[in-house]
Amino acid sequence: MWDLPLSSRCDPQTCLRTLAPTSPCPAAPRGIPRRSSPGARGINAALFSPPCEHSLVHARRERDTCTSAQNPFGKIQTQATITVTGLVSPVIGLSPAVVSVVEEQQVTLPCVLLAGNPLPERVWIHHNGLVLSDSHVSIRKDGSLHIERVRLQDEGDYTCLAENVAGSSNHTTTLNIYVMPSIQHGPQVFSTIEGAPISLPCNANGVPKPDLTWSKRGELLDLKQFQRSLFVRASSLHITRLLESESGFLYTALLVAGYASRKVQLTVYVRPRLSGGGGGGGGGGGGGPLEVTAIAGSDATLPCEVHSLPPPIISWSRDRQLISPHSPRHTQLSSGSLKILDTRVSDSGLYVCVASNIAGNFTQTVRLSVHVPPSIQPGPRLMKVQVGHPWSCLVMARKCREPTISWLRGPSAARR
């Protein structure tokens, strides 16, 4: 029995293979004639056969036969049992079955040999083809596969195959390529009228598909609380009925590979309305005109305090005639109210305030009544009347309305 060198290899279909000269010959030829000198000629040369032939059936791993030594005078055949020892099938160490990496980064897929004799050959297979080293992919001496700056097309299953004469082993690693989320450029400033619907787009790309979240003024929106008034469809935030408070949105695309965010500025135009509530749209805020009274000669203020977004343009008219803002007696206050200086009876009448902006308008009607205090014209302070004769006193009073006249005599009063 001979232990053959582990480096001895042969084709499984052949039966004979010459061993190294240092190996002992299992069948030494004996007989005459013996081998002549290297320069021998004639019959000796013709009768000479090689000193021995070494035969090895290597692929069977159990028993092989080394046979035959002969010369012209005979042949001897010897059979020897050879046990081939030291062959070990490849064993590949465990490594992650799934590896994930972000696009443009590098990755190394290990293929660690734990056992194998003779040393197995290792190859990598991707998409049913051999992976060859180039400037993008390299197979290192330790058998690992290194990819520099991975691309989306590098994704898939990679199989490391280790093989020697004793057998083969393989391990497959799935490589996932993540693409950082990005949000497509588009409009970031939106405006609409209060109460109208609007859709805010958010076209985000990434692998896998990013999850979108929306926040407003730094607070994450829980869309479930808004039911049908606020929902996301086709990567857009749909608001069915905008309120004055709906302004300023930030949407974020979240992904395991990273995140991207973009701010959307939403401006909600608000119709003019009375400050503190009440009235709006195109009404007068109460069903009838406001009543304002003033004493002639005093100042009167006709209220029209409204707020809106953007701030409204306010105009005043009387009897369908616009009041010039440059009138010396009419001043429009910052609140929108109209101040009339040194009122006169002729200022009495119906005034209309109209506040308007891009979202709508508001109308308020004010009735101004200017009163004049009654005054008595001077008359004789001393009158003489004969006893028993009637007496009368004429009182001349200037008035705007019918005055109430009282007579006083001492502590008592007489009313007419």
C-alpha cells in the first residue's frame, strides 16, 4: 500500500498515470536481458522496455491497479491495492444570505473556504454567467467578490462555486441595491382660495419605493384624523376644503437608504370678513344697516373693520357715489373705517363700505344721522300783562327734529 502525493491528479476516464520519479515502483521488473547503457543498440535496445509503468486510477478514490512489467522473453503482472487518502470536498463558510447596499457604494461578498483538499477552485456566477474581473468587479485572492461603486444592474443573486476532485460546494448571496430617495423638481409655491380643494404633488423616486410623510409647521400629520378632508393619493396630498389656518407644508420621502425632503409653501387666500367674526362673502353682516348718530359739528366714525389675506382694498360710497380718499373731511382709517370731520346735517345718509381681494368681497352698510341741538331765539325777558287778560309767549326754536319744550317756574315745571 502506498500513499500517493496529494498533488497527483488524472482524468477520471484514464487508468494509467506516471508518478514522480521519487516514488517507489510497486512492480520492479526482473529478468534477462537487463537494460543496457543509454548508448546500447541492436537487440538489447530492441528488447528493452521501461523499468516500470506506474498506473493510478485516481477518480475512484478507493482502489486502483498498478500492473505489468515485460521484456521479449516474458511478462510479469503484479496487482497492488492503492488507497488514495487526503481528499476533502470543499466546504464554504456561512455568510449572509442577503446583502443590501446603497447605490454608488462598494460591497464585498465573501466566499470563505473552511475545508477542501486539493485546494478547490472558486468561481462566481451571476445571471447564469461567470463573473470576470474588470475595472468594476474583481475577484480577490481570498475568493471574495468585490464590486466598486455598485449600480442598479448589479442587483441579483451571486453564487460562489468551489470545486475540486473530491466534490463541489456553493453558496448564494442575494445583493439588494438601494437607491437614495429623491424628489423631482417642481412647483413649491401654491395658492388657492379658502374653502376650495387643492392637490400638492410630491413625485419621489427611490428603490425600494419611498414612504411619504407630510408635516405642517414641524408637526407630523396624522392623515387618519382628517378622514376625507385630507388624504394622499398618487404621491399627492389632497385637501378637499382649505381653511385659513392651512398654510406652510413640508413633505418628506423616507427610505431605509436615506431620506429627502422638500418644502411646499401654501398660501390660502381668505375672503374679507368682519374682525372678530360675523358677516362675510357679500353680505352686510346682520341683515340691515348699522345705525350711527352724531351731533352736528362733531366727528363721526363709520365702522368697517375687516381682515383678509391678502389685505383688502376698501372703498366707501354714499348714494352710489364714491367718496374720494383725498376729501379733506373724509379720512379712511387703517382699520377700514371712515371718519367724517365736523359733521353736518347734510352728511346724513346711507354709506356703503366694500372690502375686496382676490378671494372675494365684503359689504357693510352704515346709516349716519346727524342731529342739531335745539336753540331758543332770544325774546323779551320782561313782559307786563293786565290782570284777567290772556297771556301768550312765543318760543322760536331751531331744531332738526321736534324738540321737547319745558317751562319752569320756581321748583315746579309745566309741560306743553
